Amino acid sequence: MQTPTNLGYRTVSNHEFAVRRQKITNGQNALFTLRSYQPGEIIADFSAGTISAEPTYLTVQVGMAKHITLQPEFLQYINHSCDPNVFFDTTTMQLVALKLLQPEVEMTFFYPSTEWEMTQCFHCYCGSDHCLGEIKGAAYLSKEAQEKYRLTDFIQQQLTKRKRSTRKVA
């Protein structure tokens, strides 16, 4: 079995449930599981380190003008995927497994699940069969994508507001 260690990563920090590793070739950080998790299982609790009205590439959106940095801080190294295996539930402030996770698996989440409009849009290279390509935020998701992904309560509220305002205009 190939593990992150023999795929060109070096360990940066070890935590109770995960290890932060850095890819040797490009310096990209990622967070890998240290044990198995069942779908729906709570991996960790988190809190707001700081709260800001303005987003950054390190914040998670919890309201229209409310963006938090994650505590514990190493959770910021959970990268994006269009086929995510974890979810940041910003209502309960818990990191939840979306799929069966085995030890040594990189944790990934769907950035638009927490971000209405990304402060830094990017082209995704996650390799998923259903990769969306350009990642801009939940405001730009198709109806199909909105139904496919688990989205935070805040994002669901924004989508509901948009539907209501669209109906009033029509």
C-alpha cells in the first residue's frame, strides 16, 4: 500500500486525530487521518480563532460578513476536493466524516460548502470524475451541484434567500 510518507511527503506536525504533512516537491500542506472514521462520525470539534468581516483564503464563512479562522489552527490544511470526505458543520462547530475514512487518507472538503463567494477563485485539479473545474463559491453552483453536496446552514440560507428574491422578481 502506498502511504503519504512514501509518496514524497514529510511530516510537519502530529495531532490527536490527524497529521499535517507537506509535499516535498511543491511545499503544499495537507491533513491526513490517523485512524478510521465512519460516515457521519464527528472527527473533531473546532472553534473560531478570530472573527472578521472580511474573508481571507484561510477563513471559513459563517455569515454574510462573518468569517472565522479555525481553531485548532491545523484544520486550515484540509484542502479542497470536488469529491470531499469531510464537512465543516459551522452550526455545531464540528468536523464530520462524509465517507468511510481509513488511516492515512487525506482529508478534503468542498470549499463552496462554506463559502458564498470565494475571495480567491481557482481552477480545481482534484482529479474527481465530477470535478467542477472553476471554484468560485456556492453562489455560482448549478442546481445539480447544490443538491449533490452537503452545504452549511449559512449557505443553505443564502440559496433560499436567492430563490425567494428570484420568485418576487419573476
